[in-house]
Amino acid sequence: MPLLGPADPLPHVPRRVLVAGNAGSGKSTLCLRIAGLRDLPSVELDSLYWGPQWTPRPEFAGEVAALAREDRWVTEYQYKAARPALLARADTVVWLDHPFPTVVGRLVFRTVRRRAARAELWNGNQESPLWSVFTDSEHILRWGPRSYRRNRARVLALVDDVVVVRLRGQWQVERWLSGPLASVGEERAR
């Protein structure tokens, strides 16, 4: 399948959509926007994975398998254990391939905002204290930038298997949402 851009028409009406991208790229936000435009259920994988006190939930694999079997959904392309089941059923991958400075800036802003507000994330969890970025090698502000190249390679490897829409920058996201995604299926309805 070809790698599609923000103005390319979609070859089908998306029913099972994965949103790929680095931590901080806007995957969860885009999932919600796609869900709203295409009337798809949206499931945030972090809410299935993380239990109280940042412990992985044992039900995660079973819940992901059940989600993958559904006819319609949108979710993030993340978690090594979840990717195969979801990819096997996905008909579209939307890749947020934002430039590195954009991703890091968004990740820092999001993390600081959540920590300052003491926002509850999933199952009572909150962002780690900001000072722990210096002591915890897995802190999101260290892990996110480290995974940038690896995530890009992972998504590029999918191009032969599924429709991949590559969006580089917020203006491309907006163009795709208001253009190809909003109009797909309209010509068939006429």
C-alpha cells in the first residue's frame, strides 16, 4: 500500500484505526477527534494497561484482544503486547510523524501541565514528580525522546501491510481531518 499524505483520498471508509506516533505527539487527542468525525468508539490503551500505583493490569491482553475483535474502533498503536492483535484487524494507521522538536516540546508541556495540576490520569495515577527526571531512566521525559527513531522505523515497516497516512505537523493533521477523513464515503452516498 502506498504511504498517503494529508491530501490523498482514503481508499476506504476507516472502521478500525490505529494512531501511531511518539509519546507526546498527540495520539490520544487525535483518536478522540477521529472518533467524533467518524462516529467510532475510542479506547485509550493507557487506561487499560495501567492499574493503581502504575502497575500493569493483568486483564490488559484479554481486553485488547476483545477490542481488536470489535468491528469499529480507534485507539493508539502502542504497547508491544497490544500491537500485533490490533494491527491484524486495523484497516488504517494514522502516523503522527511530527518533527522531533515538536514532539519533545509537546511532551514537556503536557507532563509539566499534568504534574502542576496534579491531574489524575488512569486509575488514580499521576505524573511522576518532575525532579525524578534526573533519577529515573524510564521517566516519560527521558523515555519519550529516546524512543523517537525506534517508533518511526516501526511505523515505516507497516506500509506494505496496511494503509498508512503520514501527517507531519499540526497543519497536516487539520488538513487531513477536514479533507480526506471528513469526505471519505460521501461520494458513495450520493
